[in-house]
Amino acid sequence: MGAGKSTLGKKIAKKMDLPFIDSDHVIEERHQKSIGEIFSEHGESFFRTLEADFITSLQNKDEFVLATGGGMPCFGKNMELLNELGTTFYLERSAKELANRLFNAKSRRPLIDGMEQEELISFIEEKLSMREEYYKAAHVILDREDQTPQMIEEFTHLLHPLLQKS
């Protein structure tokens, strides 16, 4: 949450002339409910099933740029399925940087609304410690300086032939 997946994904899609897909937006549109409403009405397990179904629906789709929800790679075989779709990237950022970005964001996110900055940092550190093993299964891990559309496009072109052979 707050790493810039959607913002960077849109820039990459535009630069590479590919469609951009935001998994959370697609799921919200398909179900005519916000992610928060889906969670509160049906629970996390139901939502994670929707995410897995969404990934499966992309298997025969032409090239695209996808921004996932932060928890998507961490459930079931989702990270494995994402890696099979194409080149995956982990946008690695510190908990403190993520907290600053989220704390100063124009819109508040329901999961963290009302948290003070120190509480937010602790929350993010806890989530990262639980999720990082999944995130680090991505094909490419980019630190803050490498998180540019140009760098990601370069890595994608370098990895694309290698991924087709594996």
C-alpha cells in the first residue's frame, strides 16, 4: 500500500503503449462494491478468492501492465500465478517512506484511517515482515532509485526472452 504501483504502472503502460489494469479497480467494477465493502460484507477469504479468479482470467490476455493490491501476492498460489503471467516487480520501499506517503496522501485509505504516523509505521513494518517473502519472489526487486518507467521497461525487455524459455 502506497508504494506507487498504480502511478508507476500507468506511466509504464503509456510508455510501452500497453493497456493498464488495476486489479482492485477491476474487482470493484465487477462487483459494484468497494474493496472495503467486499471485505466487510463477505470477509477476506471471499475477497482473496476474487483476486485468484481475477489472476486466472488474465492468462490468455495479450500483453498488459498490472498493478495488484498489496495483499494479492501473499495468498494461495497468487505470486506463482502472477510470475507465470509475465515479468513481476517488487517496488521495495522502507516502512517509514510508505508511512510518509500514506500519511500525506490526498485520500485516506479505510484500513489505516485515523492512525497516527508512528502507529502507521508500526503497522506497515508488521505487514512487510509478513509479506516480504512473497514480494521477494518477484522476478525483479527494485529499490527506490530504480523505480522508474525506463528502468522497468529495460528489465522487462531483458527478461521477456528468458521468461519464455523457463
